[in-house]
Amino acid sequence: MSSKQQIINYVTRWKEKKIINSYQKDLILQDIESETPTNSFFKIIATIGSLFIGLGIILVIASNWENLPKILKLILILLMPTSFLGCGYYLTSILQEYKKIGDSFILLGTLLIGASISLLGQLYNLDGSVSGLLMWWFILTISITFLFKYKTLSAVTISLFYLTIFYFIADNYRIWSSEDLLIQVFTIVPAILIILSYTLRQSIKTNYEIIQKMFELISLKVLFFTLLFGTIDNDLCLFGESLISEIVQNIMFLSTVFYVMWFSNKKYYTILRNSTFFWLGAYMIIKFFSWFVDLMDSGISFILFGIFLLLLVYGYIKGTKYLDSLKQEIKKETINNYEKEIKIKKNE
């Protein structure tokens, strides 16, 4: 039975037991239906369609760019993002029936901001760095993200944030030891952002939870990647190149993965929990090849690797089944306790 069908069964049972009323049941089922694969598919189609439109407009303008007067170039630069953002706002907020198309236009308008900043610099011969372009792109995009509260837009914004940091350090490599600083920054900044965002989300209820969750998810992926990279090459360890630092790096990575696995299971974040298996599997595969590389010529390493992959899949199946059954037991216990409380209140 799928997770969706389980939720529908729970909702139906709650309605029969008068835990919720008919109106609440309909709202819950409508919300479930809004997240069906069909809707997701058409969101993707709308996004691809808008991207093709944007690419076509850019190519048309680029092919005639040299022949256009300067004032017209400036108008086109300003109109490219604002026109799509305006159309997106109209379709999303006013004509809500076309929200999927509106969301795709908003995403396209945000992406065109970067193109407009680049063309503006070229038009006025501004000697800007990549980090400067990304910084202004991020500043303009984050305001749009909080205005529309669009999940994909949140992913673009937080990605621009980390790209800005990366290129800023890379552009100033003469001032800093960029390799060491990159490792330190891309370990500390994501960790701080995750903790701050989650703490604020738990303490202060706002309408920006979807944005905060996306910021946390992308930051967590950056943190995992940085820690994993440090376990591959001891030159990229957070605390230096010593053997102790390498051991600490491996402990940090595994501790982070297992903590997130435990936390996501506790909070019923199934997708997040499943993603931790990917990072754990990647770590084990990398370590396997580093340990058995000398056996490559004999073919033994391939046999061992095949057995390892099968065992990994077996462990994943058993582990997820156990965690899912544990989660179902907790759900049942919670529902039973809630029903008991309802009965006690009715008897009183």
C-alpha cells in the first residue's frame, strides 16, 4: 500500500470516528491530490516550456544585439526579467487557475535577472567579477523568493548564495589560501545556516517555512559533500593534513549522516532519511575502492564489490522496513492515545 493510500485511509477512519469533520476531510484530501505525480509532471512541462521561451528570446536579442541602439538595449535588459516576473505574478496571484504557468514564468524571470546584470555590465563596460554578478543576482533573487514563496525559486536562491561565496574566495585566491578557506567556509556556513534556520522555524511560525526547509536541505547537501570530500583526500580535511585530522574528518562525516538519519526518522522525514543512505553508500563505495585498489588486476575486487553492493541493498531494504514498521507502530500508538483522550473528554 502506498503512503498516499495509507494517509487517505487514516483520514477516512478519522472522519468515521468523528475526530475530524467532513469539511476538514475534504481539505486534507484536496491537499493530498494537489501533490500527485500528474500535477508534478505538468509543473515540469510548464517550466521546460518557459525556459525554451526564454532561451528563444535571448537568442533573438543576441543575434540583433550589435544593430540595436543603446537606449533600446537598456530597455530590453530591464524588460526581460520584469516582464516575466509581472506575468508570473498575474497568473499566480490573480488568475490562480494558471498557477503552474505563473510559477514557471517567475522562475524564468529570476534566471533572466542574471542575464540582465551581465548584459548591463557589458553595455556600460563595467569590469565586474563573477562573484559580483552572482552577489547582485542573489540579492535581487532572495527578495523575489520571499515574495512568492516558491520552492524551486528557493533552491535557485540558496544555490546562488553558495556560488557567490565560492567565486568570491576563488577571485581573491592571492589574499587567502583558497583551498583551505573553501573547506572551512563550506563546512561552517552550511552548519550555521541549518541550525539557525531550523531553530527559527521551530520557535517562530511564519509563512516562509517552505523557503527555510529548502535552504536547510541544500545547505545539508553542501555540508555532506564537503565532509565527504575531506574523507577522500586528507589535504582537504577541515583540521589539516595529519592522521588525527583524517580520523576526525571521517568521524564527523559519519556522525553527521547518522544523526540526520536518526533525526529524520524521529520526525518522519522519509525523503531526508532515505537521502542519508545515499551519502552513506557513497562513503562506503569510496572507501572500498581506496582499500582494495591493489586487487583490481586480479578481479577479486570486482567480486567483492558486487557482493558489497548486494549486501548494501539488502541492508537498505531491511533497515527501511524496520524503520517504517517502527514508524507505523508509533503512529498507531499516537492515534490510539488521541482516541482515548477524546473518549475521556466525552465521558467527562
